Amino acid sequence: MSLGQKITTAFEKALASSHLFFIPSQLHIHPTHGIAFQIRLAPSLTKKPDGYVADKRNPFLPYDPAMFVHEYERHVVLLNKFSVVKGHVLVVTKEFESQMFPLNAHDFSATWNVMTQGGSQYLGFYNCGPESGASVPHKHIQLIPASTEVDDVYPPLQTLISTRKDQPGTPFSDATLPFAHGISLLPATPTPTTLETIYKALVQHAFRSARLDPGPCLQRNEHVASGVPDAAHPQASYNMIMTREFMMVVPRRVERAFGVSVNSVGFAGMLLVKNEEQLEVVKRVGPMEVLKEVGCPVGEEVKV
């Protein structure tokens, strides 16, 4: 059975047995700045806690066997218990590692395998730090397949990337995006080590563009291994998104703006809102303005 078939079978079985909750949503397309932003209205999200939660039970140790899909040497692939898109999976470290730790070649190896063998076009992402939209302190990378509802470019940010001719692995910034960031095209068949190298270069590029020190983000700070930063050892936050074509890193200033919580997928051009009021706010101020407020200004030193 292929990995894609394993994901589909596990999802349908977990849904039928009520171990997994599929959250219905209404998709709204909001074109701006050359990007066809996807805004999903999912009122049922009000029943699911968001934000950075460090004191709840670790849902991955042990994980629910009904969520299991596949196993690698150091990671397991699990279904996302609260799925807005069918086939949403998580690549989770078998042993506890902090969600504040940097990604490594082993993480990218398992993630890239799912992206290339999972039978769908995936958006992979990592929410790192207390202002990133992370909700579980155990290291996990998430992967969302393209939705059958939309026949357009996936993810929406791809429209800014598809015409670039930059050398793969070389960080760049796009003037369309009004927040500090780093983007890199990916080679067609990167090794896990290559992906780790590109990721580290993007963290440095993105943080330095906001005049922030990237160093702490690239170190395994044992003081925050439990997922709880303190005043003596503050932890900067950022989001990482990747497809098979590109990778992007965005430093974070705050977790939400205009009352809307934002995680990595927002920077890929996809936002989740919980009610009509939030939907109207995002449409009124514009998705890009929301991202600008939660991100960091370019070329300005900010306190995070």
C-alpha cells in the first residue's frame, strides 16, 4: 500500500470511528497583491483551543493509535485530529523534542518523503515559538494537501514564486510582501542535508532583514526544551513553509492581529477565521495587512 493510500485509509477509518474530527468550512477567495488568498470560515474552530499552549498533556506521547499512518526511523506520520482539509498529516518526532528547536536533516528527510510519496501536492509548515501559532510543544511539521475545491495555484503564494529565476538555494525577498522574510527556490531532488542548509540560510536572511539576531533560532536551547520560554532565555518566533518548489521563513512579532490568529499557512496565502465578524475584518483590512501586522517590519529593529 502506497503512503498516499495509507493516509486516505487511515483518515476514513479514524473519521468513521469518531477518533478524528473533520471541521467543515466555507472557502472565500480574496485576490489582492497578485495573490488569490484563500480565507476559510470554520465556525467549529471555536471548540478547538488555539495559541501557544505549554501546560496541557502531550498528545504525541503517547499518540492515539487511531491517528497512526506511517513510521520512519525517528518520526511517525500521524493524522491531524482536527482537520479542516482531508488528509492533513503531521510528521512528529518519536522522542520528545521542543517545538522551539530548529529543524534538522532528519526532520526534512521524513517531511520530504511524505511530500513526494504521499500522493498529493502538499504544503509543509513549521510553527516555531510562542508567537508562531503553535499549539503543541512537541516538535511536529504539518502537511496539508491541495484541496479539491480549488483548481488554482497551490498554495496561493506560488503565483509570486513561479516566475522567479533565482539560483536554487539562494535566499531572496519579494518586494510584494510587506514583512521581513526569506524565500528560496529548491532543487528538483534535494538531499535532507541540502534542505537543512537552505532552511538555516533562510532563517538568517529573514531575521537579519528585520534586524533581529537569528542565532537563538538555530540553537537547541535546553532552557526552553519544555516549551516554556522565560525572561532570561527569550525565544523568537517564526514560521516556515515549503513545497517541492520553494521554502520560506517569516519572523513573527505577535500571534494575532485584528482578532485573527495566524500560523504558517497564512503566509502561504491561506487564512482561517472562526466567525463572520473575523471574515469581514480580514476582507475589510485585507489579508496582506493582517500578515504585515503579525510579521516584522523590514529593516527595522523590533522587540519580539
